[in-house]
Amino acid sequence: MLTQFDAEIDELDNLAEELFARIADKSRDGEGITRPAYCDQETAAGSVLCEFFEAEGLHCGQDAVGNFEYELEGMDNEKVVLMGSHLDSVPMGGNYDGLAGVVAGVLLQVACKRRGIVPKYKLKTIGFRGEESPWFGTAYIGSRLLLGEFNGDQLTSLKHRITGKTLAQHLIDLGVDIDIQALGKGQIDVQQVKAYLELHIEQGPLLEAEGIPIGAATAIRGNIRHPFASCRGEYAHSAGVPRHLRKDAVTATAHLVAAADRFWQELLSAGGNDDLVLNIGIFSTNPTEHALTKVPGEVTFSLNVGGTNNAVRDQLYENILTEAARIENEFGVSFDLGTRVGTDAVQLDDDLMSKIEKTACELGFGVRRIPTVGHDAALFARAGVPSGMVIVRNQNGSHNIHEAMKTKDFLSGIKVLARCALEPN
């Protein structure tokens, strides 16, 4: 049956490209793609897929917290296999990060419908909102709301970087009842979920470099993030103040960044920590006050430390904090890292990981096990749902305008996803 089903998936190549193109047209931002969380572009992406899904005679809509959901009835509708990923993107990103997983689930369901295949359990694809952290300074909003893991205070404290509106206001705009007590209980019974499966492009270069189309994710990196950190010194005349009397925020922060990079390299060199990562994605002076002839008195920056080994990640983070205190004394500045957000690393389900790996081999696809970055799958794994991820190679990395994915690789990923979703145990 599934061999014939593979042929059905192969015939979806033009349709897949058309859906990606239609959504891209509604998300363009110059040369890149921008789908801000809880905004029109994100909604348009889910709506394009919903329109297509309904035209195939299937049901879709929005769940109680505003995520898109696409359903295919099974023989046992008390149990459900969840698939999906996120609909939003980073600013000036690519079209496939997140979206590929939603399109994959939808196309798999449509292929089942066209072939008359009734799955053992209900199949539901979810298009999550707000997975990317740039929009509200925190990640996984849609999946956290669904699972009841969201801090109610954040509904009114988090503000969108573009609209300035609170998360609560955006949810109300979608028709969501923001009863904090109800949201805290979650909107899904995880005991009824047989598995959560997420197809996602690889966001690094390993699969492409090794000529391997499919990855079986082993774990999802945890992270410690400070989206809105700052260093404050003292503005002064650049020609009038000697070095030893300056309180230079740029120089102090640059020393912190250099030290953080050195600590990172030392831990990598110690061995066994290859997936430890560090990133300073934002670094800027105040455009209303900075000048060629002023000693900079303020720097804003971000700090992101991640890895699949929580203890090693924490060690790097603590080293950075210790160094920040030392630099404060040396340069006469003060660091304020602001709110700390993040999650611990999560191991994915061994059985699903093995099934993904075995299935890819049986289908003749090259495959390797790799850790991956933050995804909605982490929330389901932490909630006790068996969770697995099918990783599809891409040619130009992710979170940039050159993000790419070959349709053939995408369809290969759907074939692997299909066997895991239709035969979850």
C-alpha cells in the first residue's frame, strides 16, 4: 500500500512548489520573507493551506489559542497523531523554515484522502503561531499556549516588536478567549496523542556537506537567552577624555563578546561539546545619541547560549556572567542582561528516531542522526508525548534570504514522515 502511496507523493511536486510560491508571494519583504507572529502574513500562510485543504474536502480551522489545524479522520478518532511546525518566520528570513513542516503534513493528509487511505488514528497537522523569538522576545508561543505552559503574566507584558501591541491584544484580535485560568490548563489531552512528528529543514550545513538528504533528530538544543541586554557607561567627548578615565560601553561589551567566544572555544576544544553554540545576534549603539566624536555610553545587545548538554551550556553561561562582573570593575560600566528566557535541552523519542532512520534506509535515502535547534517538538517531548523529527537538508542554511530546499528532498521527507505517521507503533 505504501509503495503505491509513494507514487502519489511524487505526483505532488508541482503542487508543493505552487503552495510554497503562493505563500511566499504573501510574505515578501524585499528579497527575503517576513511572516511576523500573530500578524497578517502569518495568518495568510495558514489561510492559503486551509483554502487548499477545504477544496480537497477536508476540515481545517483555528484551535482555541489561534493556531491553524488541519484534520483527517482515522479509524480511531479518540487517538491522534500530530504533525506540523510553525507558520511565522524571522525578519528577512526564508520561506521553508517552519512552513515546510506544515505543508508536509497537509500534503500527506491530502495524499491519504486521494488514495482512499484511512489512517489508524486521526491525523492532525498544526500550523503553530509565534515559534520564532524575535517578535515577542520569547519562543514557542503557539505550542506553549496549546499545552498550557505559558506564563499568564506574559500575555500583557510581552509586546510585539513591530505593532507594539501586547500578546493578549493580538490573541483577542484572533478571537481567542484569554481566560488565564483556562489557558493555564492547556487545550489538548496529551494522553490521547500517540506521537508528535515534525518535518523541518536542517538549519545548518551538515547534511548538504555530506550529500545526505535526510536527518533523524536526536535531541533539541536547550538555550539561555537574554533578548534585551544592555551595557551602560558614560557619554563623553572622544578627544577630551583619556582611556583610563573613560566608561566606554562599546569597548566593554566588545571585551565581553571576545571573552565569551574564547570560553566557547575552550569548551569545544575539551571534546564532546560539538553542538554547544553561542550567538550575539544584536549589537548596537543608540542612534539618537551616538556620534563619531562621542565616547559611547550605551550598547544594547542580545545573548544566546545553547546546546544539548544542559550542564555544559550552563557552564558557558556562568563563565560569561563572571566575566561581565570583572569587566564592570575594569571599565566602570554596568551590564543589565534583562529578562532571561529559554528552555532546557530535550531528548527525542528513541523509537521514533530509530524508525525515521530505518525508514529512510529502506527507501534508499541517505540518513544520519543529528541534534537540532529549537522547535515546537521540544514542548511535546517535555510534555511526555513521543516526539520525532524528520530533518530535510537545505542548501544555504536558514534564517537568511537565501534559504533553499530541493523539492525532491522535501518529498523524500514526506515519504519518511508518512510511514511514521501511518504506522506510529
